[in-house]
Amino acid sequence: MAHRRRHLLLHGDIMLTPAKHIHHATDAHGTVILDVRSATWLMLGPDVSRIWQAIVTNGTTAGLADELAIPTGRDPHAVKQGIDNLVAQWRQDGVLADPTRTPRRR
């Protein structure tokens, strides 16, 4: 895992994981995310759930845009932009964290 993390970071990707206060479960219908800190739920449909699963499994969404776009004839660049926007929002909301960064002290 350390080798893979180093590989991801060398190529400019950010290693991401669910934040410590996030619990999640996935089934055939999608993913449910619980933020225990704010007591809020997120319900992800199957497509967005694939993005979440890529992050949970691989720590990155690298290559996912092509995987989602090409079979459906969508523009991979536009799909990547959508994925990046969603991941940025999850990071801003505290749902995802970069475990390689040291937390700021208050």
C-alpha cells in the first residue's frame, strides 16, 4: 500500500479516504453515507456510488472518467470535470480527507 500511495502522489493525484467521522454502506442500489459529526445522511445513486467506491477502494478516481464515459459515448473530459467537482465538494464538506496531510491545529 505504501508503494501505491507513493506512486499516486508522484503522479500528482491526491490520496483520499473517507473522513474518520464518516460511515458508509453500499448495495446494488447505491451508497448511503452517514456523517456522525453533523448527523447528516447522503444517498448516492449507482453512478455516483461508483465514484465513491473508486475512492474507498483505490484512494483516487484516476482513470474513472474514461471507464464511465467511453462505454456510454460521453466526453471523458466533461465526465472528469464532473467527478473532480464532486470530489472537491466532498472534500470541502469534510466527507473526504487526504490522509497524507497533517491536520491543522486549532
